[in-house]
Amino acid sequence: MNDQTPRRYKGTLLERAASQFHYAPTGPVAPQAPPVRAHAPAPTPMPVPAPEPSHTPPPAFVPDGPMLRRGAGEHEGASIAVPQQARGRRTAPIDRATLRAGGMIVPGGQITPLAEEFRMVKRQLLLTARAVAAKDTAKAADRARMVLVCSANPDEGKTFCAINLALSMAAEKDVEILLVDADFAKPDILERLGMPSGPGLLDVLSGAVASAEECIIDTDVSQLSVLPAGAKSNSDTELLASDRARAILDGLAQANPRRIVIFDSPPALAASPASVLALHVGQVLVVVRADQTSEGDLRDAVSALDGCEHIQLVLNSVSFQPGGRRFGSYYGEAGK
């Protein structure tokens, strides 16, 4: 956390991000809207909440209607076949007290400004996935359902945002969420959720475990599961860049047409796996911390992640004006 007094912003989180980094803000991306390119002056930013250990609110996106494509042989009105839960897959509850202590969204809890901001963030991502599914190949549609959450530097709130995004998306009716801890050097997802450790993605990439589905942990939050990072390795970047990794990561989305895969990756300017992961996913969400992330670092991070076509920014750790109206406040007002 930054001990400096955060700058106060007016407008929505998206508008605040755009204002700070001199970008033209964009609302939810409609299916026909062109994707944000990494080489543009900079991707379209969206505002976000407080980072790792804070109670600040995040940004938002939103799609209308089912965004998933039909599989081969499916027709109008046909139901989508979803694979049954893998036999023997582990289950573990998410510790609500740990979430609350970390200032995160609590499943089943009241609607908060943080929850409302992430509703907007997820909507943008779902709209983009839906747009790709409507006009691109099946392979591109599968990849659009894989989202990388990253930041330029450490301590800018990317894990905080990845977890809240997964919790918010899990409330959707038409998708299932797989949260993947891909920050191999400093895995933190399981601890923040209060869940036990176990084998994970690196074990599958190294061949120690045959299938990624065997490592997935189902939670007591409906439609949310977690894939741990696995045993640490000195060759994580090389493993991710292998043909085996491509098949395994693509398989995460292909295994279930309803599945959205969210990767929490290392910071782009601090570890090389982030740029390699960007080649595997269809969307990247870059977390920008207010009054901490420099514009130069942001541009360098976006450049490192430009292997992905769709890049969005989220402004984190925003300070709201005292007494100002914001997302979530409407739900707390008594009816008149």
C-alpha cells in the first residue's frame, strides 16, 4: 500500500483512469466496437477498487444475454453439454472472514460500491468475448474466454482485482469461472481465499500431473473453481512457452463451453511469464494503481503484453470525494 494521500477523482472509475493517463475513456465495448490495441497511445482504462490489502473500489464492464458460442453440431434451442465434475476432484470452502478482512467481495453479502464496480468491469470482458464469438473462429472464441489480470509492477492490486473479478463473474447465470493462480513466483490466491494448498498448473506443465482438471479445486461458491499454481520451478517461463503449455491452456477453455478462465499473472515488468501468458489468452486486464503506476511503466507493460489483441485498463485504489455519489450507494437508500 502507498502511504501517500491518494488523489481524489471525479466521475466513474473508467473516466478517472482515462483522465489520469490522458486516454479517451470508452464505455462498455459493444460487439461491433474495435478492440483496444496495445500499440495505441494506450489501452482504454477503467477504474478499479483498492489493491491487495485495501478497501478501495474497482471498475466495471457488462454484457447482455449469453455470450457463449454454440459448439459443433449444436442448433438454435439446443442445450449446451457441460462436462460433469471430474471424479475425485477436490472441494474446499472459501473463507468469508478472510475475504471480508481483505476488503473483497463476499459472496451472498450486500451489494457494495466495490461489487458494483466489478459488475461493470466483468460486463466489458463478457461483451468482448461475446463479440468475438459472434464474428470470429471457434478457436478465437475459446481464447476470448481466457482473461489475464496483470499489472506493471508489484503491489498495484492485480491479485485483489483477479479474485474480485472471479467472485463477481461467478454470480452470472450462464458461465462457470475458473480462477488460475499463474503468479508462480509468489502464488497468493489460495491463501487469500482461505483454501488449502495442492498440486496445480506447474505440475501439469512439467508432466508431474497428467491433467489440469485433476488439480482444480471446486469451491462452495456456485460456479467458481480454482486451479493452484503448483510446485515452484526455475523454468516456469520455458514451460509456459512450450507446445504442451499451449495445448493445456487451450484445453482449459475447450473443456467447458461455459467456462471463463481468469489468470492472475506476475507483474509484466517484474517477471517474464506475464508476456508469455499474454500470447495464450484472448483478453488482458491491466491494473493501474492511482498515484503509483507511472505512465512510462504503464506503456512498457502494455508493450510487453501486446501479444494479446484485447487490452483494457482498470484504475485501482481510487479515493472518492466525501459525500459524493458512487456505485452501490443507491442500494443503501430507503425507498420514498
